[in-house]
Amino acid sequence: MTDDEEWDEGASGVLRLPSGRLVRGRGLLRPHPADGPLPAYGVYLLGRQPPSFPWDFDWIRWPDFRLPADRERARDVLAEAWQRAADQRVEVACGGGRGRTGTALACLAVLDGVPAEEAVAYVRRHYDRRAVETPWQRRYVRRFS
């Protein structure tokens, strides 16, 4: 990690990928966790541009219950998040922290080597049992590569 502090694997929303990378998923509608470190990089999945944050971040236009508006850009940003997670605290968030966030986390799992057909189950098992809310989000993960 860049400042000797990584995500606490036991903290709410923290997902350990098979490679050992830790990524935190969360819902922006809830307050930022008061304890623990801040992200070094965030990916925000919202229908409109988020407010500014005091850390590096990217925004993917991604309306609630839908898919990213620009799938190529989403792929590039998620690949950047996966790379950064090797040595930085990365946060992925949408409004509620389940559908879009779960979908993005499942895509990160695919980038990390989880077979695309198993990535949704992986995220549901290790992040939130209700992650990836719609059939088209599940299909998006299966086709993500």
C-alpha cells in the first residue's frame, strides 16, 4: 500500500479477490465509514457526475439498475481499478452499493482470474448476497473480458 495501511479485510464492504487484492464496495447513500483509511482511488458508478472527492477518482455514467453508458470506458476504468488495487486502497461505489457496485466488483473478479460464469456467485459469497441485481447486469459480467 502507498501509505502502509490497507483495507481491513474484516471491514464492511471489503472484498478480497483471489490474487489477494482488497477492494472496498459501498453505497454512497450511506455515510462514509468513520473509522479506517480513506481510499487512494475511487470508481463511482452513477447516472450523474458525483461531487468531488479528496482522492483520485473516475466516474462511469451508469444509471441505476442499468449498464454503463460507455462500455469501453467502463472496461478501461475497471482495468485501472484492478491494477491500482495491487498497491492502493480502491473503492467502488454506487448509490446503494449492491447492483452497479456488485456488477463492477464481479468484473474485477473476472480481471483477477475468476471465470466470468462464476464471478457473480463469487461476489455474492464474499461481498453481498444480493449483489448484481438485474438479469442484464449478470449477462454483462458473463460477457465481460
